[in-house]
Amino acid sequence: MSKNFIKFINHASVVISNGKKSILTDPWYSGTSFDDGWMLLYENEKSEIINILNQTDYIWISHEHPDHFSIKFLNDYEDILREKKIKFIFQDTKDKRVVSFLKFKKFDFIELEDNQNFDLDEKFFIKVQKYDFYDSALIININGKKIFNLNDCPIKTENQVKEFKKKYGECDFLLTQFSYAAWKGGKENLEWRKSASKEKINTIKNQSNILNSKITIPFASFIKFCDKYNSYLNDSINTPNIVMEKCSEINAKIKFLKPYEVFDLDNPYKETDGIGFWTEIYKNRENFQIIENKKAYTYEDLNEMFYEFNDRIYKNNSKILIKIISKIKFLNYFQALIIKIKDLDVNIKVDLANNKFEQVNEKPDIEMFSRSLYLIFKQDFGFDTLTVNGCFEEKKKNGFLKMSKCFAIGNLNNLGIKLNYKIFFNLNIIFLFIKKIFIIKKKLV
């Protein structure tokens, strides 16, 4: 095996090594993710992962989305993770949710601040750069060779990539996502999905050309939307063959890797086998079969969980401020939301500002299953999960925006951001949130 190499494992997970020390990224190898909304197109054998872990010193987690911070992985391999004393590396965050869980599991971990240099070995060091609310980039220097892992980071446009380049320079090897990975406008909004796929291609081009990468390795998109409710989202995804065709004129050489394939950093132009492997995976329609999620909750379950949700929101945020904001109608924040619960065949009014949860006959803004609404109420990451797995449908124009302006407060709380008078001293957060809402609104028109 090469002294300096990248070994692809699955999805967003690779091993990067100098032959003496190795770092594994974002391990998710089996099972579903995002409340059973995603599945891997290929699953790894447990024996293979044990073999990988036996040669691993560090594990970097880019962010706490479950396709990167996989609880199943941590539970399945906790004994060997502790036995080998593998150290987890994560960005320093306010909420401490990830490191608290790692501490609970008695794993070793290291928190890195933005742009903090951390040596894995002699001439082998990394830096982590936080982006947006919770994503992060990994910058690696291994014996003078630079690797950028920009998966999920909002570094898309020419200006955004140029800003990154000012700070970190060019790279030899680039790891980046190649297809969309979230809800894109509902069944009828095919144009948004097509646009999202084109945007990913443009991102690969911008990152590769501006950062002057020699080799670009597309990854972190080898998944399917696997629920009966969201499987239509597979209709416009980018496949490896599409990427190869659309990116044929960029400066970098595009290389797809198959599971366990080793990419030699010292011999980077050697042919790889990934494109053939993944072509067969995408061609086989059995790999895109959907699963039936039978998890369901009663109206009484939802009612009880709403009031727990309401209490939690008001424990962390100003009730007065939420009430005031809800009165400013043109903002449309914290307005009563009408939700059709598909499996219960009832319409429910959720009114956070006035602490109301009731069955109504009004036309719904949005439709979802009871399991999705229950998760929103139960966990602060529940709404974030729903926006990624896409297991809902708009029933009125701008229904998704209205829902976001009601439930996204849980996401903010999950990041340690509370809606009280102190938030006015953190205008960057407010502007970032409004910017994201505005971008979505443009796509929905």
C-alpha cells in the first residue's frame, strides 16, 4: 500500500493516512438515516469496518447530521473504539451536544477551534473551519500535499470559493459532494430538483478550477431517498456518469472510488475502478427499492408531545418576544400552522405563540405523517430531519416557508442560539437565517 493515501469506505467516509497515522471521516456504513428517510446504496460488512478501525487513530466528524454522526456506528463499534482508544475530532460548538454524547459513551475526543492547527503526525496536520450553523470543512496537509474536504459546506459560488482560497490557498486533492441531499420543492417542483443538480455540478467546477485541484473526488452522495413519501426526490439526482459528462472540461481529473479502493497520493493519475462499480449500482433498480415505515402516533400522542414541545421552547426562548413577532403579520413568523396528518386523516392547528393544539376543518398548509410531527415536537433536530428527508408535501403556496418560520426555532436552540433580547447582539445569525429563508422562497416561486 502507498505511504500516503486516501481509502474510500462509503458515502462521506474516507481514510486518510501517511502509512503511520490514519484519520477516518464521517463513518456511516449501514442502516437508515434521517428518520428512515435515507438509505445507503451500498452497505459495508462489519468485518471490513473492524479491519478499518484496527488501523485508525482518529475519527473526524464534520457535523451532527446522522449521515456523518451516526449513532448506529457508535453503538455497533463502541467496544473497539474504546479498546483502540481512537480519538474523535469535532469542531468546538456552543451546544456541546456531540461531545457530550461522546463523553457519555466514554470515547476520547478533541475539540478544535476554527483554523486551529492539530498535528496527527510529523508533517501530517489538519485544520477545521466551521461554516454556517453547523457544517465544517477539513483542511489536511500530509507530507506537503493538501487535501480539502468541503462536503456539505456552503462554498458554492465563485466568490465563496475565492474567499476560502484567500484563507487556505489551493489544494492538490478535493473531496466534495456531487448531488443534492434534501427536500427540493415537492413532487410538482421538478425544476428545483433539476436546478439543484446543476448547482452541484457548478459547485464542483468552481471548487476544482478556483482551488486548482489536480484530482477531484466526488463523494458523499451515494444514497437514496427510500420512503414511499419521498422517493420521487430520486428523479433528478446526479449519478457518477452525469458528473463525468458534465465536468469533462474542468481542469481537475475527476476520480470516483469504489468501497475500500486506495487512491495513491504519490501516484494520483493511476486509473481507479469507482466509475464502473457505481455505474452498476445506479443501473440496478433493485438498489432503489423503497421501504415502508409503519411507525405511527395517535392524536393524543401528538397533543401530549406538543405541550412538552411548547414548554421546552418557552424555557429556552422569550415568550413575550415570540408573541410580539407573531403579531407582525407581514413577517409571517410563528403564525398558526395547519397540518394534515396523512396517516390519521385529520387536520391539526399548531399555534406556538398562543399555546394551542387542536383539530380543525381548515385547509392545510402542509402535509406529513404523524411520526414526523411527533419527532419535531420530541427533538430539537426533528424539523431539520424533516427538511432533509423530504417526507412532507406543501398543500398551500409557501406552506414550507410558513412551517419553517414556526419550527426552525428548535434548530436554533439546538445550536445554542436562543430567541431573547441577546440575539439582537448577534445580527450575523439573524441575517444568515433570513438569507436562507429568502433563497428557499425564490426556489419555490
